[in-house]
Amino acid sequence: MKNKCFVKEASVLLIITIILSSVGAMAAYTQQQTATGTAVTSGTTWYVHPGESIQAAIDAASPGDTVYVYNGTYYGDISIDKSIKLIGEDKHNTIIDGEGAFDVVEIDDTILVTISGFTIRNGLYKGIAIDPNTNCNKITGNIITNCGGGIYIWDSNYNTVYNNVVIYNDDVGIMITDGHSNIIWGNIITNSDEGIELCFAGLNVIGGTDWKQNTISNNHIGIYVDFCLYMESTLRENNNFSGNDIDIYGAIPDNADQSIPSSQPITTQQSTPAATIPTSTPATTTSKSSLPTSR
């Protein structure tokens, strides 16, 4: 009888040992190093370190995952085609440098993407492009600089763009074309040809009260309205303008002439912005003419 009990106890102890060994193996796997960074076992977060690929982490992620990028400069453009969060450690020091790529960050044919915490720079055309049928995305807490244009929303709806610094871009800071129900709040948009452009883009929320006001300064045109209806007085009340050649052009005026003076060249202003720019924003960015030739 004692022998039978001993065998039972030994069997139970063996099973417990196997279970504990399995748990230990799983625990060891939680910090497995992969080609894209460190993958947490749950599959929810992918960590990208300097020298690793943001795009590879995005490709490996599943909808609902987070890709967390540590401080460093990451060269090349990236494309997002699934519902993920792309989060940088610090918007001043986590840098995506497009090296003159057409678009630095492209969101394509998906929904519910969040991009936050990056400096995005050196795009030939756009810093962040939200493509058609790509809805309900959130762009917040980024610096977009030295691109052809900052943030472009094209035929896309229900996106929220807030608390970004969009500075020293050639063409337009934030542009909405053929989109509705987008929210543009609390951004600093400065030193571009146009701060915000609205083209065939009705029923969007541009600014608001208190912190929701966009600070639009030192552009040739602060807000350009093209083929859509916005009241000049509403745009003026909901946004903070300073140092622009023309604050608002093309909106429905109360009783003001909105013609652009023919003698006024459309050039990017290079004066110090009236808006408060974070002091830790990189003082210089790599110009398009002197981009790194290798990663």
C-alpha cells in the first residue's frame, strides 16, 4: 500500500515539475529577441531599438498591437496597413528620417492607426499621408518638419490630428482634400506656404476654444479654403493667427475683401515663429540636398 502511495506521489511531483518547467520556458520566451526587436509573448507590443527596422516590426505586428520605438534616428519611409499604435519614446529624440522619400509615413487602406511621439522629417512630398478610405486615425504629439507638406488627409474621414508641431514645410502644414468629420485641434503650424488647406472638405472641425485652438503663424496664408464653405469669422475665432501675410483666404467673408495682393509673392517665411516651439526641438534638420547616402 505504501509503495502505491509513493508511486502516486512521485507521479504528481513529476507532473508538477513538467508544468513548472513549461512555465519557466514561457517566461524565458517573453523576452525573445527577434529581427524586429523584442516581442512580448502576448503579441501586443513590439519594441524597436536603434539599428532595428520599424517597418519590419510593423509587418510582424497584428491588428491591435503596439510598436514602441526607442530614441534614435531611423532612416527610410514606412507604410502602415493595419490597425496598430506606433509610439515613439520622445518626439524630440525618436526620429524617422525619410531621406527624401515621397512620403515618410503612409497610412494605407486601414482604420484606427495611432502615430505619436516622433519627429518626422525629410519627405519629398508629405511627412504623414493618410490615404483614401483610411478612417478613424489619430495623429498626436509629433513634430513634422522639412517635408514638402506636413500632414495630408485625402478622401479620409473621422481622423483626429492634435497637439502636433508642423514647422518649416515647403507647401502646406495640414491639408484635407475630399474628407469630412476630421478634427484638427491644438496644433502649432508655422513657416509654410499655407498653414492649413481645405479643398472639397466640408464639415471638418478646425480649431475650437482654449487648447483646441490651432496656433497658425508665419505662413504666407494661414488657412486656405478651396471649393468648400467655411465662415471666416468662425475660423478666426477658433484659431490663433499671428505673423501670416494673409490669415484666411477663400472663406465666406463677413464683409472683407479676400483677394490676394498681386504683388505678394507666395514664399515660405523664415522668421522666428510667434508660437512657442519646444526648446528641445532639433535646431537643425538634414536638408534634402545633403541626405545620408546609406543607412
